[in-house]
Amino acid sequence: MAPTRVSIARIQGGSASPACGTCLALPRGVPRSSRYEPRSPAQGVLYQVVRDHYETFRAQAARVCDGAGLPRFVQEEFEGFLRCGFLAGGFARFQCRGCGLDRLVPFSCKGRAVCPSCGGRRMAERAAHLVEHVFPEAPVRQWVLTFPHRIRYLLAWDHALCRAVVGVFMRAVLGFLRRRARAAAGVADGRSGGVVIVQRFGAALNTNVHAHAMVLDGVFAEDGRGGLRFHAGEPPTDAELDHLLATIARRVRRLLVRRGVWDEDGQDPWAEADPVLAGLTGASVQDRLALGPRAGGTVRRCGASPELAALAVTRRGRVARTPTGSTCTRA
């Protein structure tokens, strides 16, 4: 067994540890508490699924392509998640000099892909930063851009391409806001702004690369007195959204052709680089199973109505997986 990592933090000068509620000076009327209740990661459904099936998943992936198996970074994400929040994975000891209270706080994995606790904490911190330090006092509208399956697959592999596509999206939206402000209010040189978050999964934790953009709902322009004035915009109409979407689709396809990744023949540039990950990603993008006895079948959804459950494919005969993750069936 590997040695447990232990970090000891002592609070000097009589001040209390952040985890101590006994000696901490609290506002009047706020009750003191010396109880610290850490989260229980083993109670989560996701943790139980990964704990019970990860080794099987890893072994099946290793059999797909001559034992190549999962990439190391994928294994590290899962293994870190399984240690996250447990004292056996390492902990910090906080001791209050005022009352001598000791508390052990387990380390977190700080993962970015699997762990909902670390991801949720990072999301909350970023949201607070945006609200308190980035966005001005102005209305904000959320714009969401989703992609066809084929483009989701390409963006899941290529981070530089994903950033370029997001740039196309944002330039189109900001240009749309400037043109509307010029036409509706005569604002000659309006400027807007926004923040884009790329989300890489869907509601079923399937691979679904899409973009959430928080954009100022209008433009700023000089007010003639050395300051700036915000000109709020009206909600976009369906016709305007249709036209904007067509513009984005045309520009994205032009970008993909220019980058040499839009192959009309359906060739997969990633299959040779990592056939296992390519197969898993391709199946996930299509909401299908890549491994196991139901490989090629659609994902079953718990709690679905009988009519919806009947649409899920339980078996498709003998399924042959291509290196790209697509499936062909034989009776």
C-alpha cells in the first residue's frame, strides 16, 4: 500500500482554523458549532457506478485493440475521482491554537472531467468571479450553440479547432448585436462582449461538445462626454436567429474545410492516432454503447416510459465496430 500523504497546517497567533467554529469570532446571533461534516462521496450514484464498473470498463477497452487500452490521462481522471474526498487518499490536518481542536480534511482530486464535486466548486468560483469582477451592471443573454454529431466528434479531439469554432460563433453574435444597434438606435460604433464556456458533455454524460455564451444584451458606445453609455437591445426574433444560425453554419464549415478536417468521404483522421479513444468517443457522440454485450445498441434510460424504452435497441445482432466508433450490424 502506498504511504498516505499528510499535510499539517497550524494556525498561529491564537486565530482559528477556517474549519473551527468554536473560537471563531462570529456576529451576534450566529450560533457556534464545532461540528464539521465532510461530504460522503461514496453515497453518490456516479461514484458507485464508477467504483463498481471502472475495472470492467478498462479491461474491455484493453481488449478492443491489442491491449492498447485507455489513455493514461483517462485512467488518471477516474482513479483520482475514486480517491477524492477520502482520508486514505491523503488529508490536511488543521489545528486551532485557541482550543486545540483538530480536524482532518481529505484532499480533493481537482479533476476537470469526472468529479462533480471539484467541477461544481470550480464552476461556483468562476461564476462568482464573473458576477463580481467581470460583467458590468447590464442585462446579459445566454446564447447556446450546439453541433451535429460529426462536428462534435471533431471538436472533442482538437482543442485548437474548438477554440477557432467558438471564435466564429462569438464574432457572428457580436456583429449581429452591433448591426442591430446601428439599425435600431443609430449607434455608429457600438461594442459588446461576452464569456464563453465550452461544455463537453450532455445530460446523459455523453460526449456533446457545445458552447454556452453569456453575452451583454446590447452594446456600449461613447456618450460624447468622455464616458460610455449602454444601449440595451430587444430580444432577437425567430427570423433573426434563423439568419444568424445560417451565417454561423456557413462560416464554421468554411473553417473546417480550410483546416483540412472536413472530409466528404468520411475519413477519420483520429482513428489511427488512438483507435480505442476514437471508438469510445464516436459511440458516445451517437448515444450508443461501445463495449460489452450490447455494443452498438442505444443507451437505456432509467425511468423512461414504456413507449420510449421500446425504442432503445437491446441487441443488433452481431455488431462490428469500425475504428471511428460507427457500427454496422449483421443478423
